[in-house]
Amino acid sequence: MELRVHGVSGASAAQVLDLGQTGQVAGDRSGGFYRPRLRCSDAPGVHGVTLEAYRWGDLPSGTVARTLAVVFLLPLMLVNVAIWMRPANPGSEAAVKSLCRVLALTLTVLYVLAIAGVALDLVGWKCLASPDCLTGRSWLSWLGGRPVGQRLAVLALVPVAGIGLIWRISCRPGRNFEAFRAPDRAGSTTRLGTIGKWDAEPLVGRLRAIHVAAAFATLDLVLLLARVTSDASVASVALTAITGVILACCVGLLCTPPLIDRAPGDQRLDRVTRTLRTTAIILTVIVVAEVPTSAQPWPEEHGLPGYEPTLAGLFVAQTTLLAALGVVLLWRRGGPDAAPLFGLGALVVSATGISIAVAYSAELVYRVADFLDRDVPTGAGIADGPPRAYTWAIFGFFRAVLVTATVAGLVVLFSRRGRRRAAAAIVASDFPNPPAGAGVRLRQVRDAIARARFTEKLVPLAVLYACFAGLATATTTLGLLGQVPGDVVERNIGLPADAITFAIAFGSWVIAAIILGLIIGGIFAYRTESYRRYIGVLSDLGTFWPRAAHPFAPPCYSERAVPELARRITYLVERGNAVLLTGHSHGSVLLAATVLQLPPQVGDRVALLTHGSPLRRLYARLFPAYVDDAALHEIGRRVGWRWVNLWRDTDPIGGWIFSPHAAPTPADPAAAVDRRQRDPQDVVTPPGDSVAPPIHGHWPHESDEPFTTVVRELVQRLDGRADPPGTPR
């Protein structure tokens, strides 16, 4: 039995099994020649091997709604991934977990502050106090003549509804864990082998209760700070103190990983978190009821009192947490093994997630402010507009993107010669005696290899963007000093303030364009295969890891896919089948985690074929605590080193796993795993065709003869009719 697992392309079962009605036999995508496929009874593949496909592409993003959810929950997903990118050094685990979880909590707080900024600050405080802003807006004018307290109490229902919505979405049951539980026999000693093996819902439930409590407490804090500026009554001060205690308890619980990561059967902490959540909800009811009852007049300020300092304080907290995370990662990065990302993978992804979340929030407030100011006479709208902290946030995001894009362009230019030189050496080795007319095709192959080698250049660019994103978050605090970016830049650098104002407006529209592009891409992902191949990468890679930092992140599909694969493979072997597992791209990662969960008697009847695999090139660099040499060697041992990995120099994602140069030796069976494939097969047009063989790059290649040859070899090794490479005779 050959069980094929596709990559992030979301291919259909017919595509994975190569069972389409027609197949191309010559030409290319623009113009080609096709023939009818064989009947299903004569399906392609090695004779005597039954083909079976596992299609998991719809688990992370099976509908347009799920893909759109991934777009809007992207910052939460990134922070959740960051917690899995901690260094291999066990001494850093508790600190990295705590910092990532508190950073995730700040995103929930930012989510509430953004909605409160729209409902309470822009609408309730500024627009409802301006007759010109209310003109022609009957859906708002009914609140215009009400006291400030009543307006805020009514509009507080908007963030309450927002909290309830995301709470409800995160609580939707996605799977029955008992049905997809992995076999408990012969557990792996590596961390990768635990992916999908446990019921993560208890941990997610605890985190969810804490985040809901913090969300309601944040709303309470916004309302109470606005109230105590003019009426510091005993009740208001007491409620503010209780709110602070709830927030402190939320942070304290997240900073105790041994406590919050308790086994599912230990429900003591569950009761504590549920009590905290219930207390926060009751407190919100009391605060919303108390705010409109005060007889004291509200202060005359341009913005909601206390809102902008709260927002700036959040940005200060995020900057401090990012700095602390960077210190921990550099201190515990684990020596030279951390060199590919300088040991800062978790910091880079966390800073990127924070930056995107701040940009989303600022854009939401700016777009609503722009809508409210539309058709309103100058100076008669919503006063000063959004808080200055959001202005600095958009300026910082635009600055980080602009600098990173500029540096990326320079890196492309300055690294091109070196990459082309290395690619030319590979091409010369693959095609030593090309015909005279193959010059153009050789240059195309060289350029494809050079582009594929740019993947390694993305690492310093990611670190650079993370640094500027953290700096952007830090500079938002300048808004508290009453400074705007244009004045500060003109005073210190000399650039005209109008140019900076234009850059901020342009940056705001850039953010809107990015969000709109992601939405359109998510919709077209299910109409056009090429869109899905690239848009789907985001959700497929991001939701592979269980939710261990942010409970509102998109759910993890590996909690179903890995146990489901393990069960199916075990079933097939117990029915007398030998099973060849073939995984392309991310499918090889799913199979790697699955092999580590198979019982020994099952592994003895299993072989593994990976192609386009990112296990070493990406996962070992980004997740060193989970994908390391120990985990990779254990995978090989569990399948009796019946493992072949095919890779190409033209592939920008996949690569070799143990060694780029195969050197089979009895002492090191891992050296025989990797087999490089020449791509393309030739640079001249074969007889009967009109174009040269295609450059495959990262595309799957189950129909190619080298793939079929390896399948035939592994089948023979499973049957005991062939010795593994390097075995002495």
C-alpha cells in the first residue's frame, strides 16, 4: 500500500493519486498535448502497489470563511507559533512560554482597546458631542442628547458584543478528540512525537477563560479611568482596584507554565480560571451600570479621559516584553546551532505578530474616523481624530515595511552575483556538454536555482523587520508627550512635516490594501488553484502547531491529522499490508510526526519517501526544540532506515535532510537518505515535443520516473528483496 500525503497546495484526491481524466504528454501549460488517462483499475504507480491518498487540505482552511478568519486572526496565529519556536535549550522553556503567553494576552487587550476606541472614544465621546458629526446620521442622533455616562454605557455593549463573538468562535467544537486519539503505545522520546497526541482542549479552555477575563477587565478599565478623572468616588476607586487585581491575576497565571500546563484530568486550575472569568463578567455588568449614575460632570477633554494613556501603556508593555524575550533567547539560544535565525525565531515572529496587530487596530480606528469626518466641515468633526499613539503606530509600520523592502532590494541586487555563480557551477555539473542551442534554457535553469537559494537570505531580513517593528511599537509612546511624527521628524532630521503626514496617510492605505488583498486572495483561493497554492501556505503552516499561547487563534489541524494518519497506518499494517508513506512538502512533516507515534511492530512494516521536504531547511531552523537531529534520526530508526528523501536545487522550500551529498556507509545509514534530483531532466527539446522539459522546482513529481524508481526500490526493501544502500555484501 502506498499512502500519499499532499503538501500545502490543497490538491484534490484525484490530483494526489494522478487519476485525472486527461494527462499532458507534451508541450507546456500555455499549449500542450494531452491523452486520456488510464482506467482506475489500471491506475498509475508501481505494479502490485495499491495507491491511497490522505487529503487534509480542508482541515485548516476548508471554506472561504475559515480563510478569512485566518486573515483577521493572523497576529494571534503568529504569536501562537512563536511559542513553539523556542530554543532547544530546556532552560529557556518556562521563560519563553511565559513571555509569549503574556504577549498573546496583550493582543487580546489591544483587540478590546481598538473596539473601545471606535465605540467609546470616536463615537461616544467625540462624534456624539458634535452636532455636525450627527447630521444625517439618524442611527446615531438618538444618542446625541443623552448624558455622557448614558452614551458610554450604551456603546459599551459594542465591545461586549465583540468579546462575545470571538469567545463564541473560539469555543466552537471542531473535532471529537476521543475519535482521533493517537495510539498510546511506544511513545517517542522526542518532542515532535507529541504533536497531536494529547487533548489540547483543557489548556485552550484555561487560556480562553483567562483571555475573556482580561478582555472584560480591559473594557472596565477604560470606563473607570474615564469616570475617576472627574469623580473619584469610593465605588469607582474600588472597582478600579478590583479590575487591576483581575488583570494582575491573568498575567500571574500565564507566568506559571507548570500550573497552567497541568494534565487534563487536573481540574483545579479550570475552576480557578472559570471563577476569574465569571468575576470579570459580573464586574463589567456593575461598571456599565455604575458609569451613568454619577452626578458629577465629565471633564472637558478632546478625547476619552484615560484612553490614550492606557493605549500607550499597552505599547510600552509590549515593547518591554519583546525586549525581555530577546534577552532570554540570546541568553539561552544554545550555541552555534541557533545561528540560522541567531536564536531569535520566537522574537521575530512575535514582533511581526504584534506589528500586524497594531497596524490592524490603527487602521480600524483611522478608517472609522475618516468615515465619521466625511462630509463634515473642517474643524467640526471628531476634534483631533484618533489618538496620537495610533498615528505613531501607522508611521512605525510604514517605516518598518519601507526599510525592510529597501534592504531586501539591496540584498537581491548584491547577492545576485554570488547566487548566480553558485547556480552556474551546479548547472555546469549537471549538464557538462550542452548542445549549442541550449544557452537560453541553461540560463533559465541557472536563474531558477539562484532564486531558490534566496530563501536563506530571508532570515536576516526577518530579523531586521522584527527590530524595526519593535522600535515602531516603542515610539508610539511619544504620543503621550503631545508630539506628532511630522513635527518630530522635521525638527530632528529636517524632512518636511507635510511629507511625513503624506507618508502616514499613504501607510494607512497600504495597510488597507494589504488587508483587502488578503481577503480577495482568500476568496480566490477556492476558485483558482494557483492562488490556493500560495495563500494556503499561511494557514497550513501556521495552524500546524496546537494553540498553546492564544486561545482565539485558528484551531490546530494536526490534532486530528496526525492521530488519524497513525490510526490508518496501524490499521493497514495489522491487516497484513506493508505501507509506503510518501509525503510532499508539508505532508512530509505530518508523516514525520506520525512515524514517531507508530508502535514498533507497525514501524517494521513501514517505509518513508519524502520529496520537497522542509524538515531540515525550514523546520529544523525555526523549531529547533522539536525538529532536531535526534528527532530525525529516531524517524529513520523507527522505519528501519527505509527512508529516501528526494530534493532539487531549484526548490525554494524543500531540501536535503541529513546531507546534500549521499555517501552510503554501514556505520551511518542516514547518509543514504538524501538523493538529489537533477531539475530539469534535460535542457534540450526531446523528439516529438516542442518545448524543453519543465523546471519543477517545488511542485510534486509522483509521475516522474525517478520517483517511480524509488517507490519500486522501497517496496522491494519492505518485501526483504533488497538491501538498503551501504549494506556490505
